[in-house]
Amino acid sequence: MEQKNLSIGKRRGLSSTSTEGSVFTVLAFDHRQSFVKLVNPDINNPAIYHQVVAAKLDVLETLSPTASAVLLDPLYGASQSIARDVLPAKTGLMVAVEKTGYSGDTTARISTLLPDWGVTQIKKMGADAVKLLIYYHPDGGELAEKQEKLISQITKQCIDHDISFFLEVVSYSIDREHDKKSKAFADVRPSLITRLVERLSTLNPDVLKIEFPIDTNHYPDQNSWHEACQSISEVSSCPWTVLSAGVDFHVFEQQVTVACQAGASGFIGGRAIWKEGIPMQPHDRKNWLEAVAKKRMNQLNSIAEEYAKPWSDYYPPQEIDQFQDWYSKY
């Protein structure tokens, strides 16, 4: 594993979004379209904005103290959580830079940036890290190249602003005959995830946020899980974390265990932790979050703390003499 040096801003960003043991136990909560529908299927309801923000604040008030960081969106969560003082000072803040969803065909997905929003604003608001979600297939030809250019654009901007960059990569099928849920896609998924990690980690994100490489619906036997995760660790040139992708909690708990044992640096989990509580009435939701979701976060935290690979293994501390008169060039 090649070790790299981090700039001081990026190192501070990773420290601020991880535990004292340098692993990521992050609550993913930047969901927008899907979250709105969970809160109220009547998305044209004039009260929808306030309902969505209230639900997000409920979750954050209960769960953010248990997370090393939270990943939020700029529409409903990032500024609102700060303004209402529900985000603890000790909890790091990541903010999404992309527009929700994708444009293009289901077999040719294009990620785009949220208009009037970017790395400059995320840095300006005091966040610790930028997150970009990319839909990507390594055999996508010109489209894959276009997505790589977008990654490189954000990479450069994060370097310019000296802020940590988390790259989330979501795979998809380019075969109209076999969608992502098919057995045919499940058969190639481990090698596909490994290939995209090998390629995109060279574009210099600081941390990767990756799907579990096995479709556990088609391959429930865990014998193949560790090998697939180990393959990711062998090719990644930066720390990687596992995302939940909406699976049920008991599945995600197993995935986090295997991934961390195989070299992941923690998890960035969302719906697997909180999805059942969102449609509830506010009082019931708060009780459920306290009784169930908080327990889930603590279980995942324990797993990550025991097994995850510290991100500092990729980015070891630097010699102090490198920083003599550093401020004059910063």
C-alpha cells in the first residue's frame, strides 16, 4: 500500500470526521427525493419543506452525537442543523455537492452538480469535507470519461480550498437485458466494484464511499464476501468505507463487519439505520429513534472500532521540519 502525504486542511478534515481511532462511523443523511417521499408521499403538500426539515432535525438530534460525522444535503439538512444547534461540536460535517439523482438513460447515468452550490460554499460554511456522488461503469466509454472529468474537477477544487474530499461511487448496469437487481449483474458485481475502485482511487479522492461488492440477495453465503472486500483493499490507493444502499439493518451490520475485517476504514450508513422511523408521527419517531436507531449506530460503531483499518495507515503523520515557514506559502 502506497502511503501519501495529506495537506494540513485535508488531514484536519479527516480527523474531524473520524473517531479517535481514525475510523469513520458516519451517519449518511444527505437524502433528498427519496427522503421527501418517506416523510410525505404527497410531495406537493405546501408544508412539505417544514415536515422534511423537522424529520431531519429529529434524526440528527438523536443520532449525530453517536456519529463521528454526519453527511448532509444543502437543501434540508446542512445549514438547518447548524442554525438549530442540533449538530454537536465534536461531530464532523460533510456536505454533498451534487444534484440529487441522475440525468440520462438508466444505462447511461450522468451525475451533475447542484446549481448555485459548490466546494467554495461548503468550505465557507465551515464544513469538514465535500462529498460527490458519481454513477459510474468502467466500461462506459465516453460517459465514464466524462464522469472522471467531473471527479477531477472536484478533486482540484478541494485541493485549492484545502478541504477533504469523499467520493461516493454507485455502480449500474449498462446492459438493457439485465438490470442491477438481476442475477447476471450480481455475478459480475464483485469484479466491477474492484475495477471501479482501482480506477477512481487514482483520481485522488481522500476517501472512497463504496457499495458492498456482493449482492447479498443472490449470494447470502458469506464465504465469498470477505474475498470480494479484500480485493477492494488490495487495489484501493486511499481509505474506503462501505455504504448501506438501503439494505435492512441486520444485513448492513454483517456487511460492515466483513468489510472492516477485510480492510475498510469504517462505514457511512444511512437508510439501514433510520428508514423505518421516518414515516412515523413526530412523537413516535423520536421514541423509535431513541430506542432503535441509536442502538443500531452504537452496534455499528463497536464493529468499526474493533475491526476497521485506520485511515492514518494510508496517510501517516509527517515530519515537523517540513512545516518550517509553511504559512508563507499557504
